[in-house]
Amino acid sequence: MNETPKLVGQDLAGLWSLTEAGESNAVDMAIPGDGISALVAAGVLPEPYHRKNEEACRWVSERDWVLTRHMTLDDPNHDLVIEGLDCMATVRWNGQTVIEGQNAFRTYRAALDDIACTGENTVEITFHSAVRVAAERQAAQPYPVPFIWNSPIPNGNMLRKPACDFGWDWNIALAPFGISGGIRLEPRRPARIDALRVSQHHGAGAVDIEVEVLLDTECAQTELQLAFNGETQNYVADGCFATAQFRVTDPELWWPAGQGAQPLYTLTATCGDQVEQRRIGLRDIALVSEPDDIGRSFELSVNGRDIFCKGANWIPADALLGRITREKTRDLLQSAVDANMNMIRVWGGGRYEADWFYHLCDELGLMVWQDAMFACNLYPADDGFLSDVAAELRENALRLNHHACLALWCGDNELIGALGWFDESKKDRDRYLVAYDRLNRTIETALKEAVPDVNWWPSSPSPGPMSFGDAWHDDTRGDMHFWSVWHEGRDFEHYRDVAPRFCSEFGFQSYPSMDVVRRFADPEDFNIASPVLEAHQKDRGGNARIAETMFRTFRFPEGFENFVYLSQVQQGLAIETAVRHWRAQKPRCMGALYWQLNDTWPCASWSSLDHGGGWKLLHHMARRFFEPVTVSVLPTETGFDLAAINDAPNPCDLSVRAEALSMDGTARLLFEGECHAPTDRSAQITSIPAASLSESEILHLTWISDHGPGTAHFAPKPYKSYDLQPAKLLLKARQEGPLHHLTLSADALALYASVEASQLGRFSDNAMLLRPGNPTHLTFQPDDPSQPVRFTTRDLHAATYSKEST
Ligand code: BMA
């Protein structure tokens, strides 16, 4: 069931006419949508994601654009409502200015009664160049307010639109304009429901629901009807406010994925012809951050159960808002849950997502860490800017407050760190820290006024309220962004030197999969140093870091396709090293959200899902290293500790086997035993002396519990130091209906054995360890089953040994 209310009035979504200001050539523009997508569809611009076309599309953001639509009205007595007007826009109705938009994160509403007429009407929206207005605003600041170097389009921090629109270290820079939400005429109502604030009080065997109705009304009294869980109550509201109470006995609780079900109850509020519907999951969710012996804890508790949060950071589903669809977004979120995630962090450089996004997360059991939309820049702190921010936070907090998935609100992304990145703020930290605190207080105050019981965290990363320390290197307090491995070039082992309380960002880049590369590049571009591939790598040192890490870890790959494959293997290895280690630190550590889940366009990035939703090897590995019950190898000075981790709701027992595996695939048993895994902490299984493994062996683990079997391996030395044997992978494929059944077998130990397909689809597994005599079965579900598929196999030996040496 959807939350979208039935429209009373007139929907103005659909085709509008777009012209450059002062020009006469018009093209169609779909609303919701963006101008770049419209100009591409009309053939005015080339496909921006292809090769180096970004450059050819940049000029659009430097011009003004006019969107027009004519319509006939029987009754002019309407409000014009626009959601996601992005962003500096003047809206004229029959020539009269009715809205001056300046914030893509707010809803604008204008009464048209004196302006609209019966019969033919014209609405015109002028989008002023974001580049020009941002520069004007910067020039008007009383002191310089620097923006991040990742953004090739300057001054994005002056405008309230997604920060990454101006470019990011993974994004194309186009600063698109458009409308991301609804645009409609609503009948002028004497009283209107502006927001519903829903709070839950959980007691023994019952949940009390309080619904506060916030009305926009000039009437002294308004009749309302509220219905929840089959019970209907009638009210007469005095003024702008009414409160209703409901009690649910024997409630069916909402749980994060992996902890239980996600039942949703329906709340309906009716005011005249306005019917608002919300789906409510009953849960008691608390952010627990308290001083302790280590420093300051950070964890989420749901219905009294401490939850280890596993997941990734969410960025907009596409760089062009017109290309974002509910179906594609659902697929990305479903992939998160399928990889055993229970949380995503909606990162502060994107946007507050649409209502339906949070509704999907409610249904899927994906908790949402919600940043306020501020990232990596310094920001203005003048009254005009701050009052706009307060209105933005109030609106979004009220819009989203009822969602079960919403776990916490966070003030920003990395604004405290940013104080140390710019010459201006390094020279005068006092001024910029005060400005920061004004902004941060504005956000906190607006949120708490709107939704008093909100779970609030001041910034990410943050050691805690009123702490402005280095949460990139301090693993004792609050949430941490641990970037030393990627941005400081430390080796993967360095992940084990820290034990964050909650790691809300850490990441390692890889190349997009070959099916994605083929869509944006031509074969002559297939070289990471080619201009086209470099144009799709937005992190200055990114290619060098990927290549350097390969030198450290592997023998160098043969050819471009193996380079792409190996970049994904090493990305998976990096994140697996961190996650397995930090999960074993439970309960000191209670969360690991890697950077980043998805991509906005096809590029080299830290994502585990390709642009288009395909699974990179990291995503397959994440499914395994995020499994509720798992075993981690913790290297010590004398050997290897094995730890059992259980994030499932109940304790369980595991049977564990550890073997020494040689490169030809033969195995020697080192340990076999049972272990009890409680849910509140990781449990030591055994220690394996370092001398148990010969120089040419790796550790191989298998286990079985109530949650099924699991497997992992651990190589004590870089893979390049092992003499891998030719695995000679053999793939047998058979198609049954839409599904391809694949059997993969090997002649010797095959590490990170993978299958790629010539078209988009989902493999059931990948990046596997194969041993001779133990074939593996997997499936491939193509997106388009009518097309023939060609499969390619890869493994570490085949990718890194020249043909002559095999
Ligand atoms: C983090 C994020 C992003 C960035 C990523 C990779 O700090 O907050 O700003 O894209 O690092 O550099």
C-alpha cells in the first residue's frame, strides 16, 4: 500500500515546454524531471555519461531557462504547490510572480485566487543559472565561505540544492535544474492538514500512539477524522492543532531486517476532502551514546534490543534527478537488504529523499541514518540563510517523522573536519567554528521543535555533542569516518589498528564492471590512463591509489578487463578486512556503514553497486561478511584468533572447521569444534598458532549454525607472494525459463572465482573460493531473459599470470 494521497485538484506533472531565456526554440521537458535530461532527449545535448560528454553539457548550468505550460481552469480558486523546485526559480502565473524559489529541499505553495482566471492560464518558471547566482551570493558574503575542491562548479555551498550537483569525488558536475517532486493545483481549503506528528510510547503489551495534527487554517474550529488500526475517532480542532490517542494492545512490532518482521499499521487523517495516509511501524528506537570506560558509546537500540548496524552510505540514485525512478531505487534498496544490511545512511551531500523512498525502507526493514543536507563545505551563517535552513529542517522533519525506518537525524557530513581543510578557516578557526555552531544549532533547534522526540546526533563524524575533535582518528568516542586506508594510503592491515564505536564511513575504490564500462567507453578507451577513463575517475589520486594497492597486494594483472576485475577484488578485500575485524569488536563497536552503496553515474568509485544496480564483487562479498552469524580471523603476534559473531535475535551454536589450504587445493585440518555464540558480544572460538600454516598455505574456515553454512578464508601474506596454480575454471551453463543455472569447477585452488555476463542481471554468488572436486552451483537472472548471454570466468591466477606462465 502506498502513502501517496489521492489527488484532489489538478496534477501539473507531465510535459512542459522548455526554452533558453531569450531564445525561441522550445523542447519538451518531463516534470518531474531535469533540464539536462530534457535537452538530451530532444537531441540538443549528447548523452552526458558517455565518454567525455560531461564537458559538452556544462554550459547549460551557466544559462537561464524558462519552463512554460498553458492550461484551462474551470475554477481559479486554487493553491499552486511545488515540491523539489531545484532551485533558484521565479514562478509566474499569468505574468505575476507567485513564488521565488531558492531551496530545492522545501515545498512552495502560493494562493492563486486573485491571479488565476477561469479559462486559459499560463504558468512560467524561470530557472536562474545556479552558477551565476551562487557566485553573486558568494560575493555578497561578509567573508569568504570556501567550498570543497571536489566540486569543479564553484560556490555550491551558497545554494540549497544537492551539494554533489556541483561535482564530487564520484560525481559528474552538471548543476542541473528541474523539479524533483510533485507540482499541482490544490483546491483552496478553509483548513488544511499541514503535517501529522506521530509519537509512540511502548509499554508492557501495548503501544500508545499519539497523533498530533498540525493544521493550516483560519477557522476557529475544524472537523477532523482520524482512523488507526480499525478504530475511528472524530475531533473538532480548536485553532491549528489537534491531538488524538490510540492504543494498540498485543502490538506486532516493526524490526530492522534480520531481527523480525516489518508490519505496518495504517493511519488515516481526513479533513474535508483532504485525506492523508501514513503507514506506521510500531517500534521503540533509541540512539544510545553515553560516556563509558572507553570514551563514549554509540549504538542503536530497537525495541530494547541492541542492534549492530550493518550497511552503507546512500547517495542520490542518479546524478540527473529526471532519471531517478521508484523501480530503480527499489532495486538498489532491495540489493542492500539482500546483502544482509539493516541500515543506510542518507548522506548530507545529496537530498532528503522522496516520501516513497522512506516507505520502501519501512517495508524492507532498512533503518535510515538521515543527515541534514550539508557536506564537506563551509556554509554561510547570516540570518537569511539560517531562517531558510530552519524552515527546510522543520518541513523535512515533519514530513518524515512517522517512518519506522528513521533511526536518527544527524546535523551534517564532515563539517567539523572541513574547518581544517581551507586556508581561510585554518587561519581563523574561531570565526568559522562560531559560524558552524550557529548553523548546527539552527538545525538542532528546528528539528527538535518540529519533532521533540527525534534521535539527534550533531555531525558525522563526531566524538559527541559539543566535541569538535578528530573523529577520523579517534576510535574511542561517537561515530568515526575511517579514511586512513584510502585517503592516507595505509595498507589494509591498518583497519585492524582501530576499533571504532561505530564506523559510519570507510571505503575503497574500484572500477565499474565491464558491462558498465562498455556502456560509457569505446574499446579504444579501455585503459585506466586514457582520457575517457580518467574523466570517469573524479578522485584526484584515485587511479594511482588503485594501481599502487594492486602492486602491494597482487601480481600485476594482464590486460584491462583483468585490471577491472582485480580492482573489485581488492576493494572487497579492503572492506571485508575492516568489517570482519570490527564485527569481532562487538559490543565496543556497534556499526559499520561502508562508503558507498550506489553510484550516480558510471565511474570509478567506492560503491558496491554499479550505476544501473548491478552487483560489483564487493556487494557479493558484503552479503557474506554481513551474514548474521559469521566467523572472523583476528591475526595476533603468535597466530590467529577465531571469533564467532552473532547478530541474530537469539544465541546459537556453531560447528567450526579451520583448515590449512595449499595452492593445489589440498586441505589439512587444523581445528574442529563447537562454539556458543551469544548475541551481545563476539565469542572467542580458538587460537591457531602461526606455525600451523606453512609459507604456501592459507587459512580456510567453514562453519554451520541454525542460520546455515558459512565460509571465509584468510591469507596471512599478500596474495602476490603465493605461487597460485592454474585453476582452469570450467563453466557449464543451462537455461531454465528466465534463469541460467551455472556449475563452476576448478582444477586447483581458485581464489575469487567469478563469472561475468555480457548483459545486466543478478548472479546468486560471486568472488568465491573453489577447490578441485567441489564444483559450485550458482544462478544468473538476466534483466532481459529474451537476450542471449555470454559468460566469462575469472580467478586470481588467470587474471595475474601471463599466458606463458600458466
Ligand atoms: C567521505 C564522504 C564524501 C566522499 C568520500 C570519499 O568523506 O563524506 O564526501 O565522497 O569521503 O572521498
